[in-house]
Amino acid sequence: MTDVQTVSATHPAPGVLSRIFRTEQDGVPGDGHEQVVLCHDRASGLKAIIAIHSTALGPALGGTRFFQYATEEEALEDALRLSRGMSYKNALAGLDLGGGKAVIIGDPNKDKNEAMLRAYGRFVQSLRGRYITACDVGTYVQDMDVIARETEFVTGRSPENGGAGDSSILTAFGVFQGMRASAQARWGQPTLRGKRVGVAGVGKVGHYLVGHLVADGAVVVVTDVFEAAVNRVRAAHPDVEVVADTAALLQAKLDVYAPCALGGALDDDTVAALGEAGTTIVCGAANNQLAHPGVEKDLADRGILYAPDYLVNSGGVIQVADEIEGFNFERAKNKATKIFDTTLEIFTRAASDGVPPAVAADRLAEKRMREISALRTILLPSARRS
Ligand SMILES: NC(=O)c1ccc[n+]([C@@H]2O[C@H](COP(=O)([O-])OP(=O)(O)OC[C@H]3O[C@@H](n4cnc5c(N)ncnc54)[C@H](O)[C@@H]3O)[C@@H](O)[C@H]2O)c1
């Protein structure tokens, strides 16, 4: 027995759905969500939500998060928030892809099984390419291989199955490009040579980032709650300084702070500590770094240059997007290199508009969604582009 319920923007319903389909603001296409699909397969126990925020630029690409949410309401909120974020990330990365995200409700270590993943793959397939899935928290390349047995609309598969593999390699490379651009804007040179850079979280992305920084001649300070992660960095880069925790890192007289662990890393206390320590650049891999609206202004008011998270960490999505065309590492790396130029462009726009870089990034993403989706008013004779 399988249930699927699709709610679409063309027929908004009252109540909970009014939150999903917010009215458009300033003509920004897809400011509310286009479609939210509730998937339930009783036999395998699958409960999933696929949220398509916008297909203004193309099929909605975004990963599948497998997480033990406390309530279904919480899962819905997460799917809505994350899918919106993907629209902005994909737009600024210059991809012909919209924004979507899915959540599977459950404990990935206990509940995940082949039937459930394949059931999920069939729901993805039922959307006929409006949504393309990939890895996220709780899902891995091996899971994408299983999902791919039921749908062609999946990326982030293993290299032996034609996939791009570990996306953290290009994520770290992209963050490094964003940091070089930040250095260019702040000190006039696109290098971290001689600067003190603190990396909070040296997991998949953070440890690759440390490698780029060391090669560039930076003085690197790291912290991580997981001892094995710290030991791996120490073994590869013996000169890296290690501090006990993030509080100690913030006081380590950093020039650059790179949050590479969890979301919400930039709260009021952290920004105050960065200001007191004289840190003038924040550029890291973590998603959703700004803990609440207003932090971006506080950073700017304190003279701290913030490289927007979803811009500088887009190397991973650039990688999985490239896989859709048949993965070519050099082509994907070239695209990720452009994060340098886009970061500089955002800083320039922020200065000329008198707004923080986070606002300038949102505006540029919205501009691209608006302008490119408007091209659809030029009718094509074939079905090449609808
Ligand atoms: N992997 C990617 O391709 C990718 C792409 C875009 C964004 N991101 C974001 O980058 C961040 C890191 O991703 P990842 O793939 O490296 O994850 P990961 O789980 O491999 O690494 C995160 C590291 O942070 C550490 N950590 C957790 N809490 C900490 C704390 N309070 N203080 C210090 N360290 C702490 C963990 O022990 C772990 O080693 C996440 O926010 C993720 O959403 C990752």
C-alpha cells in the first residue's frame, strides 16, 4: 500500500498549507514553494517529504536528509527551509537547476533498508524529473546507488556506478576560492599566506580545506569535538595548531574564521568574540551559518567581511550537478573555481548597494531566477525548453 499526496502552488489550501505557498514578493519567482509531496509506503515504513521550492532555473536539485525528527511538523519545516536554500545556492552557482530537498523521517542507523530507499526512489521517479535527489545528512553515495535502481533522477552516486563520489573535495576547494577572494577584498592579495586561519570542524570538508590552506602558506589553527578527526589532520599536517574547542579558537587571534561544523555557528556571542579578537573575515563550509536575521548586519557593522555560506560551499552541488551530464572532474573544478569571481562580485555589489554581503548574495540569486525564468515567455517551437 502506497500513499502519495501532492500539494501544488496552483491550488493552495488554507491552514498549514498557507505557510508553504506564501505569496510572491517583488515578483521573485517561487518565493513560496511550488510543490510539496508527502510520501508514505506502509510496507517498507517510508515516510518522506519532497519539497520543490522553485523550478525557475530548471529541475529542482537537492539532497535527501535522513533524520529522526521529533515531529512530522519539524520534518516539513526542515524540508521547506532547506529546499528554499537550494534555490538560492543553485542560482548563485550558475547552475541550470532549481531548488528542492527531501527528508526521510527515521533513524538512518536503525530504519534505513533497501526496500525503503527503493520505495523512496519510486516516489522521486514519479515526479518525472521535476526533482533530482542527492546525498545529505544521513544519506551516502551507497544509498544513492540503491535509489538509482528505481529512478534516473538521482546524483551523488559512487564512482563505480558512474557517479562523482565524495562531494566534499570540491566543496573544500570552493570554500578556499571564496576565502582567497575575501583575502583579495580585505588585503589586496588573493592569498592566505602568513594569515592565521581557524577551522572549526575538520571532518570531510574541513580537513581538505586545511590542506589547501597549508599549501597556500597560512598558519592554521583547528578544533573538533571528534578526536579522530583532529588526529587525522595532525598526521597529515604536523604544523597545524590544535585548540580545545570553538571558544578557544575564537580567542586565537585569527585573521580568518572558517566554520566547518554545524549550522548556526554565527550567533551574537560568536560575532562579539570575533570582533574583540580582531578577526576580519568569516568564510567556511557550514550551511546556514547565520543563527538569526540581523547577524549579517552585526558582522558588517563590526567590519567583519562575511563570505555568504551558500555561495562559498557550492562546490559540492556543482560536483553532483556535473554528474547529471556524465561526471568530468576538471569541468566541475573549473566551475567551482568561479566561486572566486562570484564572491568578489558579491562584495562589490554589497559595497555599492550599502548592504551586507549576505543580502547582496540573495539579491543576485533572485535576479538570476527572475531574469532566466522570464526567458520562458519566448516561445520555442520544440520541446527543448519549456
Ligand atoms: N560535504 C559537503 O560536500 C558539504 C557541502 C556543502 C555544505 N556542507 C556543510 O559543511 C559542514 C561540514 O560538512 P562535512 O561534510 O565536513 O561534515 P562532517 O560531519 O564530515 O564534519 C563535521 C565535523 O565537525 C565536527 N564538529 C561537530 N560539532 C562540532 C563543534 N561543536 N565544534 C567543533 N567541531 C565540531 C564533527 O566532529 C566533524 O568532524 C556541514 O555544515 C555541511 O552541511 C558540506
